[in-house]
Amino acid sequence: MTHEIIIAGFGGQGVMVMGQLLTYAGMIEGKNVSWIPSYGPEMRGGTANCSVIISDEPIGAPIVSESTAVVAMNLPSLEKFEPTIKPEGILLINSSLIEHDTQRSDIKVYKLAVNDIANELGNTKVANMVALGAIVAATKAVSPASVLKAFDKMFAKRPELLEINRLALSAGAEKI
């Protein structure tokens, strides 16, 4: 099985961290992985997206032109990447910031108010982890346990962040 996932939003929304954690979780599971970041003109506030491939097979090219899943954290990302989703693919929309509906009936759409959920958890900065938990649950590209191991390794010097991020991942997964 090959998962080709695009995660997109404004710089500062944690889009790259989501992609890195997915990729690292795939590595932990012994899968073939690829992660390619793409930034707009500014790092914070500009557009940012990354392409993640997680596969049981060797990866021929790291570019994602037709995705199996898209996480759209803002409206420009939805408009740009919704057309790239393969039929039967998955679209996760951050309904905290996006009020538009999709025009497609050939994909599975999840609308999740990730910013609002993060706010309810007491930390708006974990909105990306809510979205990550949701896309992991929706795609089953990697296990939630592998994502937590990846988080623990990536942020080993910040152990105080583990619990709130674990809660955010669970909250996102529960909504799927």
C-alpha cells in the first residue's frame, strides 16, 4: 500500500512538523518514506506545504502529483490541492478556517475544526497535532503509536510537550 499525502497551510501552522512526524513514523515501522517541503515567499504567514509518501514498496519518485490524501489547513490550500486527490481519496478540511464545501463527490471528506479543538485542549499551538491525529486515523498510513514514538524522538529535549500533543492526536483521531 502506498499513501501519497499533501499537507498544506500557512507558514506557522505546523505543516512541516506534521509531515516530518508522519515520515518518521513510517521509518519507525520499516516502511519506505519520502518528505519534500515547499515554502511560499515567507516562512511564517506565507504558504507552506509538504508531500509525504509512505509505502511498503520502493518509492520511484518523491513528487506527489496525484494524492491519496490532502490536509487543507486554510482556504488557499484547499483550492490548490483538492483537485489533486485521486478518486476514493481523503480530504481533511480545517473547518475552523475554511467555510467552503468541496465540489467533489468521489472522495471522502472530513471537516474538523482543528483550531477549536486545540483551543478546547488549552493550547492553540496543537491544532496541527489534532489534524495529524485525524489524518492518521482516516488513512491508517501509520499507527498512532508510531507517531507518538516519532514525536518523542523528535522532541526529546522538550518532554513537557508530549502529553498535550498526545491529547491533541487522540482528540483528532476520535473525531474520525
